[in-house]
Amino acid sequence: MRRLSSAKCGVPRACHAVARWSAARAKAGARCGAVCWVLSTLLLLPACGKAGNEDEVKAPEVPTIFAEVAKVARQTITRELIVRGTIAAAPNQDVKISALVAGRVVAMRVAEGDSVRKGQVLAEIDRLPLEDQRRQASAALDQAKAALENAKANLDRTDRLFKQGIAAGKEVEDARSQFATAQAGVEQASAGLDIASRSLDRASITSPIAGQVVKRLVAVGEQVDGTAGQPVVEVANLDLVELAANVPAEYLAAVRIGQPVTITSETFPGRTFDGQVIAIAPAVDPASNSAVARIRIRNSDRLLKVGLFAQARIPAERHKDALVVPASAVTRDTEGPAVYVLNGDIAERTAVKLGIETPDAVEILSGVTEGQMVLTSNIHGLGDKAKVAKGS
């Protein structure tokens, strides 16, 4: 019965051994696959985590620049009102001199730019006709004097005859009338001689003031009519000049008589002149909404010329002990004004509030403190931060 069972089974031992080896190998393969999957997962996880951390931690690159720096300091800063105008001579110190007698110009003693003194001869009118007029007037005076002597002698003779009863009273009255007429004739002739002598003296055109010749208006050989409508020479005293500047009405309260003023002109770059407000017009021009301020300027070296365009800086507001930075330290954008404050080698954009601004300096009302360093160059378009290179 056992043999039959073995036979019926028909499975040799070798076959059983092979079946057991195959099952063990399948189990081992499954375990190996699982282990490999776990290992590969563990190897990939750090790499994935590293890539994710790099994306999260990486910050924007900070640019490195070369820049100049300055310290936030305290000083007095002044807001200035700038007004413009033209240089003119002081009142009664710019004259156009005309000939006082008609005639032909025979000599011009000066030219533009010459300095002249009061009473100096500037030009000469032909004297010959005037000398003839003077001789004629002198002869008329001699004639009038002779007539006066004759009338006086006639009066004396007639008066004696009247006392003797020879002459009538009417004859005495007629003699007295003739004597009075002769006296008037002498006075008239004397006045004519004075006029002729004065005209002869006026043939020499002189300057009524000391100054410089601004313009020569006639030439030798020209005829003048002896009236103010035909000037010969213009003379101006430029030791003191004035600037007539238009001050807007809203700034008139900041301008006062006696206030010191600094004058500049593009003609003399870098040069300043001292001036003073001497008068303010009492009326505002409605067309320009401004009033004229007269500014007196000392011009001893006579650099400022009549008609020269100039500008005046009038102090309008002054803050003492104010926090100030150079004007080049301030940048402006849509977020408002800011400066770049330097901490170590990193400059950070710092918003500030501004006060008085001048071409050289700006008052800082808030945002920085005294002693901090700020960048003064290469600050535009930097962003929030920048690294300042060594040697800046």
C-alpha cells in the first residue's frame, strides 16, 4: 500500500528539492526588490531636499559699486529767493549830454569806455560863428552905451535950460524919456553880449558828472541843433549801480529794505557782488503779479555794465543747527526722497523728509542722524541695498 502511494504520487525527491529552491528564490527576489526601492528613495530624497532649499534660500544679488561718501552734519542753511533784472546806473548818475548851442561838431575828445571827470570837455562845436555873434553883441553894447551918454547929456542940458526958463517942461520930459530908453538899450545890449559870451563858452560840451563814457552818439562833422533831443555823449557813474528786480507778490513779505543781497551774473562765473535792498515799489503790477525792488550794488572795479543781465539771491528763511547732507546725496523716485546710509560696507536706501534745499546742500528733517555716512555718487537706480567696494 505504501509503495502504491509513492508510485501514485509520481513526484521524485529531486522534484521536491527543485520546487523548494524556486520558492525560496522568488521570496529572495521580492525582498531584494523592496530593499532596492527603499535605497533608491533614500538616495533621491536628500537631492530633492537640497534643490528645494536652494530655491528657497537664494537671495537677490547685491551690486558692488564705487561711490563717494559724506557725513551727515549740522550747520546753518538758508533758503534764498532768486530774482532777476538788468543793471542800471543810480538815479542822476546816467546822463545823456546834449549841445546847448546849434552848430557843427569839430572835435570829439572822448570815446566809449573813457573815464571822465566832472567838467571835462567831451566835444567842441565850431566857435567861429559864435565868436562873430559875440563881437556883434559887443558892438551893440558899445552903441547903446554911446546913445545913453548922449541921452544923459541932452537931459542935463535941457534941465539947465528949463531952470533958466528957456526950455519948456515938455522938452525936459522928452529928454528924460530918451534917457530912459537909452538905459534900456544898454541893458538889452548887455544881455545880448552875455548870451553871446555864454553861447561861445557852451561851444565846449562838458560832463556834469564824473564817470565813464557809455556811448558816443555823434561824430565829427555832424550838425547838432542844440536841443535835448539830439544828445552827443552818454556818461554814467558806475561806482554805484542798481538792479531793478521783479519780486513775486507771494515773496514780498520776505524782502525788506536794508536786507543784504548777493549778486551774480553769467558774465562773471564764480564772482559775486555785494548789494543791498534800498527800495520796494509800493504797487504790484497786476500783469506779472510782482513788484520792483531796487538793489544798490557797489561796483568800484566797474565790472558790472549798464544793461547787463544779473540775478540776486535774497535770504528768505534761515535754519540754524540743521541736519544737512550734500545735494548729491539725495535721490528721488516714485516712493519719495531718500538717501543711502552706509553701515560697514553695505549702503541701504533710507527714506527721508526734506527741508530747505540749496544748490549745494539739503536739510534733512527726519530719516538720518548726525554723524551717519551717506553716499554722494552713483546712487540712482541702486535699489534697496548696495555693497560699497573698498577704496571708494
